[in-house]
Amino acid sequence: MQPAFDILLVEDNPADVEITLEAFRRSSNHRVHVARDGEEAMDFLLRRGRFARPGSAPRPDLVLLDLNLPKKNGYEVLAEVRALPELRHIPIIVLSTSDREEDIVRCYRSGANNYLTKPVQFEECVRLIAQVQRYWLELSKLPPKRLGGA
């Protein structure tokens, strides 16, 4: 049996959160943690604020990052994570409604590991999440959590 991974979903749209959580529930036993804005994502990743208590914010193995977030947008989160030695090794998949070339290029230039466009239909989302899990959590070799001092 495959080990359970910790995934940080950074998404402000409640419907997209529920769809993504349901897609994970259908196909895995992975632990999905949700941050609803960019500041909360950084608090989770840096274990500060309400995430400062030991065990409240495990180092994620993978981040699914929306771009259009309140307080701090996805580009800002991506830049901050890539600037911090203790976090820069974490794979980040941008999951956005935008399919604009300039958004895609900007994300890759900023250090995104992958860029995916959010599907509109629920079943398409379930298939996409299953494919993400298969590639990133089954086929790929992820860096150990201790690499970042977890």
C-alpha cells in the first residue's frame, strides 16, 4: 500500500475546495490541508500564527496553488516559497482557471513545477486529481521532508 502524503491545497473558492477534497477522498488516503488565502498558506508552511503548535502544520509533500487569492496572490506565495531554503524543495503545482500564456510563463519562471488548468466539470476534476496523484505521488520520487528541516 502506498504511504499517505501531506498535500497543501491553497484555494479560496469554497466550491473548488470541496470538489478537490472529494476528488482526493475518492482515490486516496492522502491528508489534504487547506489554506484559503496566500497569507494562511505562508503561515502553514512557516508554522506560525495558529499553525505554530507542534503537529498542526506538517511539512507538505506537495502544494496545489491557486493564483487568484486574497491577501497574498499565488505569484507572491510562489516567489516566497522559492526564496526560502527550508521550503524551496517542495513541489508546487499551480492549479488555475487561467490558460493565458503569460500566466503560464510567469509561473514557470517563478519556479512552479507544473501548471494545470482547472477543469469545469466535476468528473474532469476527479480525473485530473487522480492523474496528479499518480504522477506526483506514485511515479515521482519526492524529496524527503527532512530536506527542509521538517
